[in-house]
Amino acid sequence: MTADAFLFWFLAIVTLVSGLSVILNSNPIYSALCLAMTMVGVSALFVTLNAYFIAGVQLIVYAGAVMVLFVMVIMLFDLKKDLQTFARGMFTGGVKLASVGLIAGLVVGAIKSAELFTEKVADNPVTTGNGMESTKALGQILFTKYIFGFEALGVLLLVIAVGAVALARSKGGTHEQ
């Protein structure tokens, strides 16, 4: 077995185990940490495929920003009282695994059917070229044509984070002092 194959299988197993831990853990904090590990594992798999830009975006957007939002939402829970609401047991674990399998099957089916009906567009500057040319074209399009949506999303994420902290710290909130 070559080093590349060993690294791929190691990262794949780590990603799968941490992904299963997300749905099998009853504690939401541990589940969020396992989700972060899953995202880091997926990013590492992108690095092994020499897709450094996608790996960086995976780390920054998902493992960074999305996990901060998950932690903000978890802050709204009173974990001492709400821990009983997260179901435990073999039956609920099986239902969770079956749901994940069903959703994964639907996603794979949607991707396969989308591949059949899409045609390659040659005039898209992001898909033409290789390496830094496509990354530069993506950045230019993002910061010129789609700048309003990009900035609006940033403001929306900031408002969500501030609102979650304000709700958690308000009178009667879960982290009231």
C-alpha cells in the first residue's frame, strides 16, 4: 500500500467515524465537536486531491463560521434541562442512521441525474483555465458581480451571532447571570 492510499483511507475512516459520532452522540456539544472534526477531515481529503482552494474554503466557511453558528445556537439551550430531550437508545440511533442513509442516497441520486442533464459551458471564466487562473477569475466575479450578496451574507451572519448572544444572556435566558 502506498503512502497516498494509506493517507486517503486513514482520513476517510476518521471522517466517517466522526460523522457517525455526530448523529450518535446525545450531548450536543460533543456532537458539534464531532461535526467540526468531520469538516476538517473532508478538508484534508481535498488537500490530498490537490484542491487547496476548496480545502481552504471548507475550513474557513464550514469548520469556522458554520461551527460558530452551531455553538451560538447550542448556547441558547439550557443543557442541564434539555439533555433529556436528545434521544438515546438503539432504536433512535438506528432511525438516525437510516435517515442519514436515505438522505445520502437522495443526494447521490440528485447529483447523478444532474450530471446527465447539464452541459459544459465553455465561456465561464471560472471553469476555463487551471490553477491560479480559475481562482483569480472566481475572486473577480465574487467581488464585482456578486459583491452585494457577499456583503449581505456577512452582515446577516454578524446579526445572527449577536442576536444569539443577546438572547442567551437576556433575563430568563439560559446563561443569565
